[in-house]
Amino acid sequence: ESEVQLISQGRHEFGWHHHLTNSLLAVAFISSFGSSMLYGYNLAVVNSPALYIKDFYNRTAVARNGTSLNEEALTLMYSLTVSVFAIGGLLGSLIVGMLVTRFGRKGTIVKTTVLVFIAGTLMGFSRTCGSPEMIIIGRFITGVHSGISLSVVPMYLGEIAPKNLRGFLGLVPSIFIGTGVFTAQILGLNELLGKEEHWPLFLSVVVVPTFIQLLLLPWFPESPRYLLIEKHNIHATITALKWYRSKSNIQSEIEEMQEEQRSLSSVETLSVWELLQDQSVRWQVLSVVVINIGMQLSGIDAIWFYTNDIFEKAGIPPPEIQYTTAGTGVIEIITGLIGCFTIERLGRRPLMIGGFSMMGLCSAGITLALILQTNLSFMRYISVCCVVGIIAGFCIGPAGVPFLITAELFKQSHRPAAYIVGGSLNWLSNFTVGFVFPFLQMSAGAYCYLVFAAVCVSVATYVYIVIPETKNKTFLEISHMFSKKEAVLETQGLTQLDQLKLKKMNGYGANMAVCYKKKK
């Protein structure tokens, strides 16, 4: 431990602060533009052409069977089209560990672009071929791609970034997710691709950003950490680091990676089962579970899927709703940028705690506004403000920080498995909310938002109590912070007598407890 302190002291003295180089910024933009942006786009793309797609399903049924689909069958087919994306995402998040270990971080991003081309082709030619199945399979495949991307892009950026820029680069993907949602909202306007004849094109536009990514990303090097710790290729590591850093001293950074390499109990990458059994990282695993489930059960998906309904109830005229919805897209991007530029100053904790608290407050506000708006007409505008508040609160922290934190809380050997756990829970919760929310709304009415408010407040409290600030720390220092937490928590299980003895010693309880554990 003293070694780690000496190293970190030395680093602070030598000013181990790297500047944002053009190559770092470029790789963050290219990898997010062709991967993370598609996730946002695919979340929102099915909103505006819903009627046309249902109509296409109906016409196909008539052409095939001579009878049209009834209301239930049509709703089922359409909700399958929407939710099959999350099933694909779950599958993608489960295979990501295997892919990043085998092909590397950048290699995975480049090789999985093929999925987007297959999906885009299927969805683009679905009407020509008269096949609703092509849309559903296409949505499933884009889901698989998004499931992989949501984990691998933050992992790649988290590993190539110097520690003082890890937060900034780690939030770039979440800005692009917001941009993707906004792009889908704008292209879905009647003036652009929102007309009936354009919907297959609207669904398959995703191939354009991916094609650009495929042209540019292969020129950039792989993650230096992956090259050194997993591939033991020191020459490639130095080349990659020189590419991503300005003229600064990369020696100290290579030493820090080698230090991490030596500290790994096993050089082999852990499986999910081994990760869950590893007692030394139980708090990190629990934290990843809580923030990933919390991120989806915060109600953000319910807001995104049903924004139009909420605005309609608030009395906004129907023709204007699509523009109001696009307005919320602008708010997503702006708050995402605010989060991105303040994370290295404020840290991860304030953005998470502030974001979740704001969402909790606004969810409770929506409930209040919906109950009171029958008597007080101005409450309708309060509910619109609360929707905006929830979206802003989400995009400033909870949208991107969980993926960044997942990279930061674990060492190299544990990281892929941690992303599988976080990613799969994220998609499962996403699917659950999309599926359960309409029924919850029917049974609980306005009170359904109180469930989301409770989740948000609980997650904010958990982050406040358990998760330490990881800003400007190396991966090794972060894992030491958690092992200290383990020690402190274990000593709470000491006998009362020992506790009293420790308390008498001038309140140095916690420090003494750590020493006590070490002696044991």
C-alpha cells in the first residue's frame, strides 16, 4: 500500500496531467458516432412511423391470408417490433466479454459494424419484399449491435484516456446517444422522412454513420492497456500511447500499467460467475448492479416512450407535439454537454447524486401535477416542466456515468465480466420498463411515477453512502479505496468489547480497525 502511495505522490509531483490531444478527441467522436449514436437513434426511430408500420403489417396480412389483423394482434406485432431491440441488446451485452478479450476493444467495435449493414439492408428492403419479419429481425440485430456498443465504447475510451480526462471522454458516448435520439426526432418530422413513403429509408439510415466509422476507426491504435496487460506487447503499447498522448512522459503511465499487471491475481480474464464469487470486489459489483438497474428503472424510458402522450394530456395541440418532442432532444444534448464539461471539475458523485435526486423530485412533481390538473389548469405546464426536468437530470449524470464507473471500479481482469453484469441488467430493466409501464399506468394512474421517484431517491442515497469519488485516480488507487472500505466494514463485525477499546483510542477507530485486520 505504501508503494502505491509513493507512486501516486510521485505522479502528483511530476504533474502527470495529459492534455486532450486531437487523436484522443477524434477516436472518442468516431467510436461514439458510429456506435453509441445508433443506440439513441434506434430508441426513438419507431415513434413517428408507428402508424405506417402498423398499416404495412396489416396490408401484408391481407395479401397473405385474405384477412386483416385484429387490434390485439396488431398491437402485439408492433410492441414486438419495439421491444425486440432490447432482447437483442441483452444478447449483445452477454457476448461482449468474449469479444473484447478475443478481438480487443477497438477490434470489437470495427468487426461488429457488419451487424448494422445486415440490419439496415433487412429493414430498408422490408417493404419491397413485403416482409414484416425483416423489420423485426433487423430491429433484433441492431439491438445486438447496440448491446455490444454500449459496453465496449466506454470500456475502450476509459482505457485509452489519461486519468485526468477519463470522465470527460467517458461521457462522450452519452452525448452521442442524446444526439441519436434528437436525429431520429428531427428526421421523423413530416417535412423530412416522416412521410409514409419514406419509412423504410428512415429505419435504415443507420448504415451511414457506421460506414463513416468503418472507414476511419481502423487507422487508430488498440487500447494500450489491452495490448500490455492482456497481449504482453510492450512495443505496440508504446506506439499506441505515443499516438494518444502529446509529447508528455509516457514512461510513468507504462509503469502504472505494469504495476496493475503485477497486482492482478490472475492474468486470465474472469468469467461472470468468478466475478460474482470474488469477495474482494463485492462492493464494486453491488454498485454496478444498483446504478445500472437504477438508471433504467428511474423511469426515463417511460418518459421517452410516452412523451407524446404526456404532452397531449398537458393540452399541447397535436400538430405541435412533434416539435415539442424534438425540443426535448435539444435539452438532452445541452445537459449532456454540461455533464461532460463539468465531470472533471465536480467529480462523478455530484453528477450521479444530483441527477438522480432531480429525477426523483420531478417524478413526484408529475404525479402531483397530473392529480391536480383537473382543478388547476396551470398544473398542465408544471407536468411539461417536470418531463423536461427528468430528461435534464438524466442526461447530466445517470445517462453516462454508470458506464464510466463500471470501467473505473475494476481492474483489467475483472472489467469485461463487470460490463456483462452491468450491461445485461441494464437491458433487462429497459425491457421490463417498456413492457410493464403501460399496465402500471392503467392500474396506478398518476401514482405510477411515485415508483420511479422512490427508485431515484434510493439510488442517489446508495451512491452517497457507498461509492467513493474516482476522479483523477488510477485504476489501482480506486481498487485500494474499495479494499479499505472492505476492511472498515469488516471491523464493524468485531465484538462490542473490541469496538469500545477502539473507540477509546481517540476516535481513530477506522484506522485502527484497518491495522487490526492486517494483523489478523
